[in-house]
Amino acid sequence: MSTVYQKRTEDRTTFIKSVFERLCIQQEVSGQRILIKPNIVSNEPYPTTTHPETVETCVELLRDSGKEIMVADGPAWDAGDSDSVLTEHCLKQCCDKLGVPLTDLMSRGSRKVKTRSYELEVAEMAFEYDYIVSLPVLKSHGLGLTGALKNQFGFVQAEDKLRSHRSRDMNLVLAELNEVIRPHLYIVDAVQTMIHTNEVRHGGQPHPLGYMLAGTDPVSLDVAGLALLQTVEPKLKGKNLEDVLHLKQAASLGVGTATYELIEV
């Protein structure tokens, strides 16, 4: 059984500080190289992509403990040129203010990784850092939802993202990718969500939800997120782990567990 930390709140900073204290994160990352992985799908602002307050709070809490901090992501394959998306993104202003780089995950190259079923081109950065903090936004998606597990898809090269969408079992890609890339901490923003789908440009609609979640098990976090999301997303009402295939497959592969203790912080 894992632990999911949850709070009904709009105060991201206080929630993140509480989680860091409970899990002794600053001691854990002492002297380590830290990669912060937001959810930058496109140039759309929150809730399509990670809220600046979440990034800023994590950087401020980690900067005195870690040896190096990098904020990096790889936008969606259909979002346009990655450098342009990142340069013009609202998180760039946030990172500039903090004095930390916002970088394309592919800027240091990639390596071929064999999962159980596929060969994927994955950002080298996924393997260069000692500690990865994943900052997804809980949203509706064609696969059911996007959250802790789906955020690792940003590490995949754009051409492979397209190939995975068009000619592979995307649910299986996500489940197996999370065997390869395992962030150490997930902070999931559900203060606002996106219903219908995960971006405004594809028909998504922002909707208040009012929660923050965190933990170390992506399956548990997404199962807990599903319970919240289905209260505002009609197509998810009555759904469970068995109905969201990448969650089911990730659990069967041992990426995480659907059984968790919910702790209010």
C-alpha cells in the first residue's frame, strides 16, 4: 500500500511545503542533481500546463539542498517547434526570475530504450539526474485521464510521440515507459482541471476541482485523481482502474499499486 497526500486547497505553496516536510525531501536531495519535469504540452497556460507557483515553490525549496536544478520538458509533437514553445511559455518568465534554466529535454540528445514491447527514443536527461520531480496537471484525456503516469511521455522524442499516437498501443507505451523512467516525487495539481480533453486547442474546457495531491507512486496518484476527476468529467463517471487501460497495465507491471492510504495534509 502506498500513501497519497491530498488537500482541498488552492494554496499550492503551503501544500508543497507540507509534503516536503513530511517526506524530508530537502534532506533526501542533499548534494544531488535535480530535474524538475513540468507538464508543458504547448504554449497554453495553466491548466493545460503546470502552474508557475508550483514550479517556483519547488525550485525555492530545493535550490539550497541540491547540487544543480534544471527545469525541462518536451512539448507535444503537434505543438510546434519546441524551442519556440519553451521560449515563449509563461514558465520561462518564472524560471528566468528564479535564475534556473527552462530547457528542451532533447537538448542533450537522446538514447534508444527498449521497453517490453517497443523501442523508444528517450531524452538523455532522464538518466543524467539523481532526482526527478514530476509536476503534472490532472486532466481529462482520450485515454481517460492524464496525470502522474502520462507526464513521463514528455521524455519521448517528438517523432516517437507521433508514432506512439498513430501506430502503437499508447496505453502500453505509457505503462512500459514508466518502468524505465521513475520520478522520485510527484506533485499533481488538480486545483483546476481540463474536461473533455487536455488542451483548449483540442476542445478542452478549464473547470475548477480544488485539490492538490502528492506522493511517490504514480498509479496510486492517478487512481486517486480518477476519483476526483470523475466528479466533474461526465465521461469518467463510474469508471475505475480497470476502465483506464494505462493505469491497469502499469499496475500489472508493478509500476505502482492501486491500493493506497489517503492522508490529508
